[in-house]
Amino acid sequence: MTAENYVVKYGSLLKEETLEVIDDKILPNTIVLEATNPFPGYYEYYDGFQKDVQPHYIYLVLDRKYDLEEFTRATQKIMSYFEANFHAAIGNITIYNDVYHAIRIRRLTAYDQIKELQSCYREEGIDFKSGATIPHNSKAMIQLDKFFALDIIEDGFFKDHIEPNHGYFTIPQKLNWKQFEQLTKQVKYNMEMIHFDVSLGFIYDHFRAIDMIRVYAEDLNLDLMKKIKAKYLERIK
């Protein structure tokens, strides 16, 4: 990709995943969750495929909602000295109608780094929830507010500039999760056993909210994204 095709946009991503509770290698009396299978729509067809990928996506549960500036400035400072080149996004997790504010962490290289990173956030003024119990293997709705680094492939199609096998395509209207879930079942039923995982999102662009779908698949390419988008557009009313 040429430099002029690389853009950064702010937006949001919504997905459903099963989260496991991490019981050790964390600060005492805090809550840390892990998505051990972060792309279930893809990996459900490949049992055990992710077992060697550790650590997975980590969620640090916060004591309250922090605004974007608080979170960004704290993360920016920590990144200047922390041992791992991690990536962080802020958002919330809904489990059984209970909402938890959280930081999603990617790219840690060892579980021992979780406790160290928690300590760094605490030193920078961001603290963690205590006194709550979350069941193991909880199904959760996860909403992340984040910056997207996007390579423009074609009008309405993007690849993630940082994360491999992540792509995005725009859709003409906002969908709620129930609509999206139903459409996805219909699309997958008509995709001739092509396996992929999807999430729902949007980005801000030129004072507008642009709705889109994030696709994850190994060796993701423009042709596959076009096929998936066409199936969704056939069904979006």
C-alpha cells in the first residue's frame, strides 16, 4: 500500500465472544478476562487451531468509565516504557445484563506481563474493579471504542494496516446486533462452506458515521470480502 492510502479513523466495534476468567498472574482483587477464541465464527471450524496462540485477547476490568483522553494519555505514556509493544482499546463488556468498563489488550507476549501492565495503568491513574464475581466461560457482548488503521483497497473496502487477516467493508445502514446476527446466519448458509468471523462497527469520516462490517479469515483478500459483502447487501432491507 502506498503511504497516501493509509488512514486512521476513530470508531467502534461490536462483537460477541466467550470470556474466561484469569485467576493468577494478575493484581490481587482485580478482574481480568481473556477471549481464548477471539474469532469464533472462523475458528469454530478448526478445533484446537488457536491453542498455541498465547496470550489471547485480554480484558482489564476497570473501576469506572474513563473518558477517551484519560485512557489515551495513560496508554501513550505506558507505551513509552513498557517492555511489550502492546495495543489497547477501551470499551465495555455486557454479561448477563451487567455492564463492565474495560481495556482490551492485544500483543502481550507472556501472561506475566498482565500484572506489570495493570501496575502501570494504576500508576497512571487508571484503576480496576474489585469485589465482583464473573462466572467462568461467560458469553459477553463486547463494544470497543478504538482507532482503526486502514489501508484503502478500493472504494468501500479496507484492510487493517496493523493486524493481518482483518478486513472491513462498508454497508449502507446501521444494523442492531439481532439484525446482524440473523443476516450473518443467512450469509454463511449461502457461502458454500467459506469460513470467516464478522463483527459490526462504524467509523467517523468527514462528519458522518460510516457503518461497516469487520471480517476475519486466514489469507483474507479483496475477492472474498466482495463475495461476503454482496451476500449481506442482498439481504439488508
